Amino acid sequence: MKIVLAKEIGFCSGVKNSVNLTKTVLKTDKKRIYMLGPIVHNLQVIEMLQKEGVKIVDSIEEIPEGSTVITRAHGVSPSILQEALTKKLNIIDTTCPYVKKAQEIAKYLNEEDYLVIIFGDKRHPEISNMLDIIHNNALMVDNIAEIREIKFQKKIGLLSQTTKNFSNFRELSSNLLDKTEELRIFNTICKATIKRQKNARELAKVVDIMLVIGGKESANTSRLVEICRQQGVKTYHLETKGQLEYTWFHPEDRVGITSGTSTPDWSINEIVEQLEKWQV
Ligand code: SF4
């Protein structure tokens, strides 16, 4: 069995920044650090931070005055931010710069009277925060059929959730050309996501099995699974080494490994070590 790791693997810069900021804050005050929902979509990372003292809450109401609140890498909605300020909480904003930039673009397009079209999932925190910023004044799309239903508009501005599939975004963009007099397209898919998708596609073409390591809730991990499967290779999505099954592999297999952007190195290493033991 040959193990081949993708070129880009482990935390992206945005997640690294969120986790590092949280660890720094933990050094100063272990007792009153709160996280508003999981800061990243990876259970193992969240459990590690909880063990170190971070408490997870669902709303600002649950946080005692004077405490510190850490926001997600996916951003925070203005109404929640205001609530935290009113309560005089110490806010550690770990929003990824790519997410911030996409929010600013959505705001600009909305203010300039474009019909804002977002390629994304409105249940994802990144998008629900963006919608809050532009007062829900946007059309969500996920496929070409939805684009075809759009009536002719004077001005359209298109952007994407940062972790969407780039090929699908390109396809949607071209289908908007005959729907408007003026079309502005902002490719807000982050570079880390685009690189990983490209690497995963290339790797999936030259191996017998792909393992995609990452949280079941992680949008970018699910996208990698989808891309690998599109290449026709047998693909398994797993979070921990406990989910590996010996029967998946044959001695001559080339096994490709990639990961979501919120998957820690230690989860990847544990899986690689287990595979190496089975090689012996
Ligand atoms: S995947 Fe991209 S947008 Fe999301 S946290 Fe990482 S760098 Fe930022």
C-alpha cells in the first residue's frame, strides 16, 4: 500500500489564526472564556479547546458580564456583535479575512442597488451572518436550474460562499450573462479552498482510494468528498482513525489523503500511523 498526502493539508490560515488567538486568550484567563457556537467545524478541535477551559454557548444572553467572547472564523452578525458590546463583553473577533472581504462585497453590492446573488447555503453561519449584514436582501442559489428562473434584472452582483466548488461557481457565472444589462462577478471562494479542491482532484485521478479527513459539518470537507467522487475513485469521509476499516484496503492500493481546512495535523497523523501499521 502506498500513501500519498495532498500538497495542502491540515489547518488553513483562517482556522490557524482562530485557534491560535483562542489559545493566547486562554493563557490570560481560563475561567471566563466563551465561544459563540463552535469557532470551527471540527469536533476534535472544539473538544481540545473545551478541555483547556473554553465554554460553548448558543447566545450572548448566556455569557456573564465582563467575560470574553470568541467569535467564529465564519464571522459574526452585526446584531450579535451589538449585543456583546452592550453587555460590555471583551470581544475577540477571529473572523477570517476572506470571510470579511466577502461580507464587505455583499454590503457594497446591496448599497449600489445590485440584485445580490449568493452561491451558498443560507444555513451555514458564514452566509447567515452575511445575510444579516445586508438585511436578507439577496437571492440564494445553489444550481443552474435556480439561475434559469431569475427574471431579467438591470444590475446583478454575484458572489460565493468562501468554501464552494469553483467549477460550479464558474458555470453559474456564465449562465447569468443573459439575465442582466450589467453583471459583476466577485470570486469570493478563498484561495485555500481553491488550492485544496485542485489538489484533491489531481490526487484522486492517480490513486485507488481517497480518504478525506474532516468534520461531518465542515462545508469545505464535504466539497472535497464530492470532487473526489466525481473523479470516479472510491472515497471515504472520516473524522478519526477509529472510523478507518481494514477491509477498505488491498496491499497494492495507492491511498490518497486530503483534509478539510479545519482538520488538525494530529488527526491526520493518527490516520497515517494506523495505515502504516497495517502496511507491515
Ligand atoms: S477556508 Fe478559507 S475562508 Fe474559511 S477560514 Fe480557511 S482561509 Fe478562511
